[in-house]
Amino acid sequence: MKKQSQQEIEKIREKLFSMQDTKYRDFQAKLIPTVATDSVIGVRTPALRTYAKELLKEGKYEAFLQDLPHRYFDENQLHAFLVSGIRDYEKCMEELCRFLPYVDNWATCDQMSPKVFQKHKAALLGQIKHWFKSDETYTVRFAIGMLMEHFLDDDFAPEYPKMVASVRSEEYYINMMIAWYFATALAKQYEAVLPYIEEKKLDPWTHNKAIQKSVESYRITAEQKVYLKSLKVKNAK
């Protein structure tokens, strides 16, 4: 059985290398500084998504999900797309929670978005609150991302931006996600979220970055953009 599992893993790796695009590999490696260059195979995202769907349909991916940590960045990407496609909520969450500690870059973190979460908002919210307490950079980033994706429309509540604003970190990839969250929240829940900017409840760098990303959005009115720019913190580092 163990030999069969190893063969499945090797078959997946061989398939990934068969889809390698070296020019894309070189380009992609520059965008992900936290990942070793020699761990990037260079498989384009659409190809990875298609392959993940094939594996999910065939059901021959369990051994691969168990094979952590992975050797290559592209394997982590494939893993993220596989988890995102699992239709059973409990199974999906189990695999996601096992994988999150191994996520070591923004791309894998941000491209992982299980579709089944849309039907299990209450359970998801409880898990998000748990992830917020993590010491892992990308687990916290993922938590903020899920709050941004699923709880800024009809399921919005004032406590959610408060949760995000309470995060204090020296990690660039956490602070960037906080800024992204507030920029998106301003576009969708302007009146409810504006006080966080007016009262400067974020650290100066994140505050300014949130404003910068907001004024780049077509969903923010010209008048709102002028006002937000006036709230920038000067000499923020």
C-alpha cells in the first residue's frame, strides 16, 4: 500500500514537470521571495487548476495530500487547489487545517478558496476566529482573507473589522492583507469601516497602505478618494 501511495505521488510530480514552462518559472520565482527559486517548477495556474479538477474527479490524490511538506512550490499550489475543490465541508476543513502550517508564501495562501465555505458560514466563522490566534504568518493572512471574501456583504457585522484591526504584527504579508481587507471593506461597507481610518486604528504603515489601495479602486467615489487621501499619516514608516 505504501509503495502504491509513493507511486501516486511520483506520478503527480512527473505530471507537474511535464507541464513546466521555464520562462514562466523564472518570472514567477521573482514574485515569491519567500520561496526558494529552485523549488519552483513553473506550471501556469490555469494548468494547475485543470489538473486539480482531474485528480479530484479520479479520486487519486489522498496520498499526495498526506505527503507534507512538499518538495516544490507547484506541489503546494496543486495542494491548495485540491483542498479548494473538496465538496464535503468537514473533509475540506480537516485537510485545510493540516495544510495551513506548511503554507510558506502569499500565492498559495491567497489562491486557496474552498467553494464549500459558501454554504457553511457559521462554522467557518468559528474557525476563522481560531486562525486569528495562530503564530503562523500565512494562517493569520488566510483568516483575514476568508473574512474579506465571505463576510463583507450580506453576512457583514461590525465586529469583523474590529477583529482585523486588533491584529498587530511585524510581518509584511500580514499587514498587507490587513490593508487589503480595509480597502475592500471601504468599498463595500464604507460608513461602517470609515471610522477605523478616521480614528487611525491601524498602525501607520498599514493605515496608509489601506488608503492607497482604496483610492486605486473604481468602487470608491472621487469624493471619497479625496477625503481618504486627506487622512494619510505623514512620515509613516
